Amino acid sequence: MFLSSLAAVLAPLFTCIQLMPQLYKTYVTKSVEDLSLESLVVITIGNLLWLVHGYYIRDMSLVFAGIVATIINLSLLTLYRIYRR
């Protein structure tokens, strides 16, 4: 039971922060050459689906993770649009 509860807390946390290093690096270097637009779009859609799922099952950790992860992904997509050559 403990491992299940731990996973229920850690999984959304890691989902939230998975692209934070990439967001930081992209912002600092102003380079999007190594980013895959297709991957960012797929990850963003997946995060939105987790958000919707969390909403319908009333799981606030999933809702929070979905919101934060979607904001991070949309930020990366915005930087991609700004910095692409």
C-alpha cells in the first residue's frame, strides 16, 4: 500500500517537472534546433488528456500535474515558435 501511495504522489510530480530542464535550456540558449515539434505536440496532448481524466475522476494530484505540465509544454511550444529559424 505504501508503494502505491508513493507512486500516486511521485508520478504526477515527475510528469510536472519532466520538461523543466528543457524549458530552462531553451530559454537560456534561445535555441530550438534539438527540439522535436511533433514530440512536444504529442506530450502536450497527453498531458491535456491526463488533466481531463483527473478532472473526471476527481483526482486533484492529476489535475494539478496536468495543469502544470500543460503550461510547461505550451511554454516550450511558444519558445519553439519564437526561436525557430
